Amino acid sequence: MPFQKKSQGKLTFLSILLVLAIILFSFRVYNIQVLHSADYTDKDDGSSSALRAVLKAPRGEIIDCYGRQIAINRDGYNIVFNKAYVSDNINDIILTLVNEMQKANAEWVDELPMELNSPYSFKKDGDKEKLIETLELAHYATAKNCFDEMVLRYELEDYKKDEQRKIMGIRYSMEISDFSISYPYTFAEDIPTELMRRISESSFRLSGVTVEVVPFREYTDTTLAVNLIGSVGPIFKEDWETYKEKGYSYNDKVGKSGIEKWGEEYLRGIDGEVTYKLDANGNIISKEITKEPIAGKTIMLTMDKKIQQTAQKSLETIIKKLQSEGGTVKAGAAVAVHIDSGKVICAANYPTYDSATMNENYEQLASNPYKPLTDRAFQGVYPVGSTIKPIVAIAAMENSKYTQGESIRCVQTYSLFGDYKPQCMHYHGPMNLTNALSKSCNYFFFELGRRVGAISLTDYYKQFGLGVKTGVEVDDAAGIILEPKSNGVGGDTLQISIGQLNAFTPLQLANYTATLANGGTHYRASLIDKVVSYNMADTFATVKPEVKNKVSIKESNLEAVKKGMLSVTVDGTGRAALGDYPIKIGGKTGTSQVTGKPDHSVFIAFAPFDNPEIAISVVLEHGNSGYSAGTIVRNILDAYFFTDSNTPAEDVPFTVLG
């Protein structure tokens, strides 16, 4: 019994000591890890280090004025080299990977400017100067000199010639793209799902190679307003230093044209960051996302996707029908803008192209005589014919050169100048302003132009936005406008009075029509409505209508011109296309002459007549008949007035030439 009591005392004592030790140890751990964690984390004893790498952010989206998607992101697969995990046998890994790609008939990134097959000569379009400079060879170095230098530089002596070429292509691409732990190297982009599975299953023999899920740009309709939406692409070599200073990686995609280029600063997201912790031997001991990526902002356009689709369909259908009937029309454009803001509703071109196949078909597209790559709506310049006459009438009345109700007799031949006698299309007899606009009498406007003078006319054209850039966010042409030195009369004065010699864009025409319809307020044209967050919860910027200038027009003079434009669509030259339309429309047809070729067909319109909302211009190259262009105006008006935002484009009322 005494022995048992003694043993129990010892056990109790030892238990107390153990509990005390645990408490002390726990307090020590708590003190280090919680109370003073920052102090210990900040200490660097040389046994570990940290490196950071970029975590790519999704690009912002592009949507129409109702939020319908135009440019979005989809998930795809990239094969990426992460230097932190690459073992010493990188050449073997590259060769294995290239062979897998060839089996799958898939492409990979190879920027070496040498042919892939023997005799390994320089590529004709390759940057051999950069290769020679990178290898630090003499400027006269041959392709063989470069090949041999890379064999030594990348330790390829034990490989076959064709294997050497495959490997050095990747090694060189890695070198010029600053491949490092901080900058992983993208070996291949958007690979097929089956190849993704094979590479993932082979990871045990491909150290440092991962398949990453990344966002890829995708367009919901690859034929929709392709000139305006634009495209994204790789950073060109001449721009690399500039983009590098802004924090871009070599393999990043950037906006190359259109809205994609204009909105790069908004669409580009804020990249995240992943931090690798390495031990003293450079081995990774931990990986942590220390900064989450933030998606780019979304750009909401002023464009209505449904009306854009209708305009494109109408242009294509009517032009093809005219061609099938032996017509001479080659191409065309149509633009619609809001009357009270200058915001672009649609801007269609024909012929156009499919952005999904543009790269592979580029040479064919570039050599096509109809120039499908040209943005005719914003950059095509055309003599606009009689559509200029409303401005001439306003200039004449505002400068007291014509009084409402005055009759001018058209005798067909304008013979005021002995050596120049231009003709009107018909012998109209006495004409007032309404009839002159309705029947498009050239004689009447020759006389008004003579009275006003070339300098004054040109000034009015500019006030209405003709011959000057519209200010729209993407590239547009200023047009061609004569700069007369005096108000003296002559052939040029008469010609610019009926829309010849000068040449303007369809966008300028639509914007001029809007300026006229709203009473003289000339707005900057715009494609951007606002910039919002990726999830559309927050608004960062709203584009408000911007007044460029105001044209002084007396109300009575404006009404007189608008009355004539209404007569155009009711019983004049635009009646065939719009005479039975259920909404009153103001319009003006135009036939502009092209030396040695068929005339262009031009049409401008605004509606509703009493309370205008939309202005439209249509140009058909060598289209002859204004009726054809008027039918396109009708289809755009149908889409605007007789469908709501939920109506699919295929259900929009559609008129084809009879």
C-alpha cells in the first residue's frame, strides 16, 4: 500500500509537469504565429525567398444598347511553361510536347524566323535582324550561322537536325518573351479538348508544363459590324516596349482595331498575382494567390444589334438582287443615328467579311476588287448628289438670296455662262422650293448656288458636319471638300450646288440629316453609350451628347425645307419606296455622277416627320436608282419603329425590291 501511494504521487506530479509544458509550448506557438507573426514573417535568413507571377484577368465585354452580347469571353485551354517547375531536361520536354502537337495536327508558338524544314533558311517575312541581334552575331550572319549558334546556345548537340529545329524554335521564343518565373511562357493557345486531356495525363513526363483554363475573345455574331467592333491580336514587335512599360506580358492580346482598340484601357482587366515561396535550393515550397484578378470593364454601345443586323441583311439582299438582274451596283453602306444626340444606331457595309475566317482568307479579301475590308460607312467618301440640296436651300434663305414662294423657271439648260451650260434632268418649268426639292430640279439649285456663292455654301456644308471629321471613337474619313478662294461664280459653284465635286461619308450624311431635322444642333457622332463594371452593377463613365456647333436656321426656313423633304417621300422621287409608309418621313434622293461609271444612288431620311427621332443615310455604289436605296431606308425604319427590343432580327418586317 505505501508503495502504491508513492507511485500515484509521482504520476500526479509528472502529469502536472506535462500539462504545464503543453501550456507553455502552446503559449510560445501562439506568441510566434499570432502575436508576433509579422515580425517573424519579415525576417529573411537566406533560407527562403518569394517570387511573384501574373494571374491573367478576363477582358471586358462589348454589348449593344440593350445589353445584348457582342464580344464576350469563353473558356479555352493554353499550354503553359512555368519556369519554377521546369526540370533540367527542358529540351526533352519541349521535343515530347512538339511531337504530341504534331500528332494532333495542332499549332504551337514558334517565332524563330527560320523554316521548319531543311535547309532551314530564313523566312521571307521573318525578323531575321532580331534573331541575329539576340544571338549577338555579325549583321551578315547566314541562316546556317544562326542555326549552329543556337545548337550551342541551347545545348542541342545530341539531337537530330529536325529535332534541333523544333526545340530551338521554342527556346528562342522563350528567350525573346522574357520567360521566367514571373513571366510564364505560353506554348500553345486554345488547344482542342482531346489534346488538353492527353497533355494533362502526360504531366508526369512534362515537368513544368501545365494546361491552364484562360478566357478567349469570342464574338456572338462574327459578321456583325466587324469594322466597328474590331479585333484583338498579339502585340507587334514595334509596340512591345510601349506595352511592356504598361505592365503587359509578351503573350498578351490587345485591341488592334475598332472599339476593341479604342476601349483597350477599359477592356483590359487588372491582373492578379500568385506568389511562390522557394527554399534555399530554389525549390517551390508553397504557392498562394496573393492578389485576385479583376475583370475588365464592359463597354455598352449606342448600336442596336437587331437594327444593325437588319441593315446588313437589307444591304446584302437588295444589292445581290440588283446584281442578279443585271444591275451595276457593286457595294453599299447604311448608317442611322439618333436625332437628338448623334449616337450611332447602326452602320452597315456590303460586302463585308466574317471575322472568324478573316486571317485565313486575308489575301483573298485584300485583293477583292469590291474591297470588303473597307469600312464604307465611316471611311468611304462619295459625291452625294441631290441630297445636298436642303443645305443649299437653307443657305439661300438665311442669306436673303431666296424668298419663300419665289418661282424659278427651269428651262433645262442653265445657260447663264456662255462656256458652261449644265443640264437639268427635265424641263420642269416654274418651280417653287417644295417642288424643286420634291422633283430634285438641278436648274433651281444651280440658280440658288450662284446667288449664294461657293465660299458661303462651303461654310454651310462644314457647319452641318460635311467635310470634317465627325469625332466618332473609331477611325473615320474627313471627306473631300473644295476650298473656294472667292464667291465668284463658275462651273465649280454650280456643281457643288447639286452635290458634285465634294465627297462625304455615309456617317457624315446621316449626321447632317439629324442636324437638319433637329433644327440645327450638330452633335459629335458617337458609338459609346457608357462603360460599366464586368457584372454591369456599377457605371464608370457615361458618354453624354456633345454639341459641336449650332447652325442658325429661322423656324420658317427650316419648315419650308422640311416640307419639301416630306414631299419627296409623298409624291416625289422617293415615293416609290416610301410613299405608302404608315409614318410620315422627310427625305431626299440623290444621284451622284462618277466619271466613266454608272451613278451612285444616295438616300437620306428622317422620321417621324413631326417629331424626328432617327436619321438615315444609304449609299449604293453605282446603284443608279434611288428606289433601291429607299427600300433599305424602309427596312431600317421597320426595325426601329415596329419591333421592340425583344424581337429577334429574323422576325423584323422586311421588304425586298418588287
